Amino acid sequence: MKTLSVKAKIKGLTLIEVLVVVMILFVLAATLLPMNHSGPTRGLYCLNNQKQIAIGFIAWKQDHNIQFPWQIAETNGGTLEDASRGYAAPNFRCLSNYLRSAKICLCSFDTKRAPATDFSQLRNLNLSYFVAFGANTNGTDNAANNILTGDRHLANNGKSLNPGLFAYSAGSKMNWTHELHGNTRSGTNTRSGTFGFLSFTDGHVEGVNGQSLDLIFQREGLATNRLAIP
């Protein structure tokens, strides 16, 4: 009997199957790696959460005509109306068939929030991550430099962002607060002394300090980029 080559087998994999394999490998790596609860590495679980969430949104998009939940009307299973009002949680509730638990939506260092028992009960108070409705997340554009989600402890021009819809503009100076991940440098309170995680529309996650965060937003250059802050 003729067997398929490894190359042929790989070509036969669907995008969803590849994403599932990547997610499994990432979870295994996060489980096996020793945990260091100091500095940026203390947020490894938070990074893993956002990795799974990003893959979930990408899978959802593939199953819905290459559109994210916030691009589809609620009558068709999306969150367009809620997103336009700056509600974050409904977008994450859409991932109930793509994530193993609603607890993934909570960073383990977010002491002001409590985990939801299931996705139907998920509210902003059970959520540690914002979602970005940037113009470049539309259509088929999956460029690696487009923000998809991020830790909720954001600041603009020195002030913490309140829950709701935030519109990034050219005059915005983005930073993290010290709420979730503390300082990356002991005793500092500068933009480079804050830290958080971002996921992007190609599924990768980065840990960035405050200075890098501002540069990433500038790089996107999206005056119409909107964030739903939980």
C-alpha cells in the first residue's frame, strides 16, 4: 500500500488543525517550564491565556467568513452592536466553543477580578483583557503588527483607562499602569518600568514594557483604532 509522505500529510492539515496543534504544544510548554514568580516571567500564565484567546479569535474568524465577532451583527451571532458601545465581555463570550474554560479570560495576578463559572456568566468583572477593534483587523489582513487583545491595565497620557470604549489617536501616549504585573525594574515609575502582554492578529503574544507599548501603538498608526476596556 502506498503511504503519504510527511510533506503531503502536512499539506493536508487544515488551518484549524494547525492552530489546535500549536495551542496544545504551547500549553504543554507552559506546563513543563519552571515558574519564576519575579519580573516579567511571573506573567507566564497570563501570556498563555492570551495566546489561547488569540488562537480562539482566529479560529472564530475562519469559521465566520473571515470576520471577527465585532464585525458581525448580534442577530448573526456577532457582537457588532455591543462592540460599538465599548462592551468587552460579549466578544470573549463568543469563544465558548473555542476555549476550554472561561477562567482563561482572567489573569492570575488580577486581584480585583473574579473568574466566571462559565462563558454564559462572563462579564467585564471576570475579564482581564481588552480587545482591539483596529481597522487593520478587518477583512483578510492578519499582519503580525496588529493588536488583537492585551492586559487591561492601560494608561493614556498618564491616566488609567476606564472601562468602556477608548479611541486611540495620534496624540495618545500609551503606557501600562502597575496594577497587574508591577515593575520590570525595581523602584521605577517610568514608562520603561511598567509591563504587560499583547496578542496580535497572527496569533503571537509579546511581553512589552511601557515604552515599547507606546511605540507599538504609534507603529500601527490607527487614528480609528478602538479598544474595549473591561
